[in-house]
Amino acid sequence: MVTLNQKQFAPERLDRLRAALRQNRMARVEDLCRELNASPATVRRDLTHLEQLGEIQRVHGGAVSVDSKIEEPLFDAKTSIASKEKQQIAKAALDFVKPGDTIYLDGGSTVLELARLLRDHTNLTVVTNSLRAALELAGRGPRLILVGGELRRLSQTVVGPLTENILREIHVDTAFMGSMGLSSDSGLTTTDPNEAFTKKRVMDSARQVVVLVDSSKEGKVAFSHAGKLEDVDVLITDGKLSKDFVRSLTEKKIKVVKA
Amino acid sequence: MVTLNQKQFAPERLDRLRAALRQNRMARVEDLCRELNASPATVRRDLTHLEQLGEIQRVHGGAVSVDSKIEEPLFDAKTSIASKEKQQIAKAALDFVKPGDTIYLDGGSTVLELARLLRDHTNLTVVTNSLRAALELAGRGPRLILVGGELRRLSQTVVGPLTENILREIHVDTAFMGSMGLSSDSGLTTTDPNEAFTKKRVMDSARQVVVLVDSSKEGKVAFSHAGKLEDVDVLITDGKLSKDFVRSLTEKKIKVVKA
DNA sequence: GCGATTATGGTCGCATTCGATCGGAGGTCA
DNA sequence: TGACCTCCGATCGAATGCGACCATAATCGC
């Protein structure tokens, strides 16, 4: 069994890491070793842990604090990996949008690309918890229904228990979901428990679930469980998934689409 | 040791490239090398990377920024012509915001000005159905709760029956409302029935109702009844209201504040 | 107290990054 | 058009960082 909640890391060291990364918004592993009197292996472990919690972002040679990036919600914080792929994935997802449908758009940069492609689809109803997706469609486009609830600044999405008040009232034909992590064992994962909560509710009530992720998410496991692979009907990704992973998906009757 | 060989991360370099290219619309590889303290090969690699992301366009000898940011004309238009009166009204409304409060922000340009003033109030919870108010506070500021429901494009607010699902769950200390029309006979009025519906629900559950309108709304009557004057506790406006109207308001125990 | 689980540190093979070199393409000027 | 020069992309090598594995120490449960 996978032990998700191993939180017995030295809390003091984690706090000092957080502090160091809040002060300067980036730090090198080497420096952190000296400062914390710890080995590189330990520092790396802690950093990956913090990354799973969504508090920092790892980069080669160190880490950067993710807080410094939320000031510009319009600017994509994670552009360091692939956007051509994301656009292609979004384009492939269009095949699953039928006129007259009611669809749900989740947060995440890949789904955001899909939102951009829907600006000319007027015979459509879009439900979303993503502020940025809503912005794309605020001027013109389909009928737009926003999910209500508390705004999570990091992802610019509306999450948490309050979202349930609207989600239980509506049922969408197809839900287009993003995900921070995607693995055979842990399924869909994301950093924030509230966000995971909302994702589960959406996937429960959707007639069809389409997951849009680029291949860099393969094997990643983030903090919170956001859904089982069994709940996914279609997975759209770029062509770089490992064969083993694709096989394990098709065995679960998930249709894998390569954009 | 000279700080010549200061290590830097790839993402930081990308950010600095973006910044340099946003400032001047074009930059040469040679200059970027000096600025980033990197070799031409590295700069070229980063530039091609950014080009793949679609953020810039390579040219011989350097790169130019491709301004893909087509701001919605809807937003620019109304936000730029925020009159002095509206700003002053918003400023006066700040007196009714106490630390720790939960407040509601309605749509409308005057209330939007108030949202702008709240970006440094972190000890506060803001509930709103206004997409533009949410945007003002999306990057930083108070805890932000969005009301869910159908987006009305004209006002960029969330309105209609679905909003009730969240509104009945929450109770705010003070609701700051806008209005299209304000008259002794018809009270508060607005153009859209759905919008009126939502306004009524908010005013019902708010402990205190503060209406923010400039004096041009006096005597105007719009299509849908959105609330009775008796439900209003405070009216903040500029100093151009007619004496008769002010008297009729104070007779109804409404506190009139001139900004 | 003892076994089991967990945290930490060291080592090794591998991946990533960066800079240098080189052949060739593209731009410039007569 | 052709000569000349600059710049570009591809490839390679060096350096560094990284994850995986294992050993050891600490801690917890029984």
C-alpha cells in the first residue's frame, strides 16, 4: 500500500527551507545544505516534498518559491515545459465537444488552451471553476456558468466545500480535467486538498470524463488524491507516454488519444 | 572572489529574457549575453525555447516579442473612465469596512473602484458576483469567495437562480451594492431580472446594506425592481443629490454619506 | 527489549546543462 | 551576382546535479 501521508519529516528543517525560499525567491541545493547542516540528499528529499505540497517549484540546481509567481495571474507560471504540446492536446480535445453540449472546464494550463479554442462555439454551455478559463470566454463565446466558492490564488481556481452547492445542481455531458500528477497507483493527484475535493465532485457527476495532461505528468504524485483512473473515460496527451503506462491505462478501458 | 560566476537557474534566465523583451520590443543575442552573463549558445537555446512556447519570435541576430496579449476591449473601456466621483465614493465606503469582516461586492463600476482599494486588506473576506472585482483581487488581497452562476456578459457579473445556492450558505456583515436606477417610488432598479434577483437575495442576508451610486442615478428607473429603499442602511454618493431626494431618504432612516 | 518502520547520508550511474567548435545558411554591399 | 561577414544550428565534451540503491542510525509500537 502506498503511504501518502508521511509527514514525519523534521518540521523545523522544512520551516527553515520555507523561510529561506521566501526571503530570496530562489535557492541552490548547495547553499541550503550549508545553511541547514544537512546532506544534499536530505535537502533534495525535503524540496521534492515541498514541491508535492505545491509550495515551491523545483528547478535544476535548486528551487524557486512559487509565491513569487502568483502576482501575475495572467501569465503562465509553468511555461518551462511545453506549450506546443498543450495546444495540440487542446485541439484534439475539441473532438469531444459536440454542439449543444454542456461541458466542464477544470483549471490548469492545458485546459486553458481548450478554453481559448471555444470562443467561437456559441451553441454550447461551459461550466468552469477556473478564473482564467472564465476570462477567456468572458467577452464572447458559449453560455458561461461559473462555479462559486473560495478562490485558490495559486491556481486561480474556485475550490472547496462551497463549490458543492452549485455542482450538485448541474450535470455536464463532458468534463475536461487537468491534473498535477498521473500515476497507475495513485491515479489523479493535485497539491491542494480543496482542489482535489472539487475535482472529485465534478468527475462524479459528469457523464464523460476527459483528462488533458502533457506527458511530463506521468508517474508524478502530488499531495492530494483527486480521482481514480477508473473514473476516467478518455486521456488526451502528447505522444511521449511510456508504453507500459499506456497499456495499464487501456487495460482500465481508458481511451488514450495522442495529440 | 568576484561575483562573476554567479550561478543562475534556467527559469530565472527565461524570466529575465521575457522581461528584457517586454521592455524593448526586440533584443540582440549579443546584448542578451552580456546582460545575462551567459554564452551565445545558451542564449540561443533559451530563445528557441521561448519561441517554441510562442512567446517570442526569432529573427536573425536576436528576437522580437510577439504581443499575444490582446486584452479584452470590454475591460479596458470601462475601467479607464472611472470618474473622480466614483473614486471618492469608493474611498468613503472604506469607512464601512472593518478588519475581520466579511463583505459583499456587487457589480458596477463604482463598487469596482472599492475593490481596487481593498488589495492590501488581507484580514478580510470578500464575497462577490462581479468578475471584474474578482480580477482586481485575484493576485493578492483578502480571502476571496466567488458566487457561482451564469455570467451576464453585459455587466460581467454572475446572476440568476444558481447564485442562490451559494448565497443561502453565507451571511455577510456588509453588502456594497451598485444600482442602475434609484428613485423614491421604485427604489433600486436594474436592467436584468436575473441580476435583480441576485441583488435581492444578497440584501436579504446582509446585516448591513451600503449602496454606492453617483448622483446621475437619481430618479432613474430601470426595468427590474432590485430592492426597496427600506432595505438600504447607508447610501454613499457625491454631493449633487437634490435636497428633496435626500430628505425623502433620511425619512426612511437611510444614512446619506456625501463623498 | 526487540523488530519494524522511518529518516538520513554516501555512492554510483545517468541525465541535464552549458560552453566551444565547425560547417553551412543568411544577410550585405559592391 | 558573387565575395565577405555574421549568425545559426548541430554535435561533442566537461561539469554538475539528480534519482536509485544501500547502509546506518533513530524512533515507534508491541
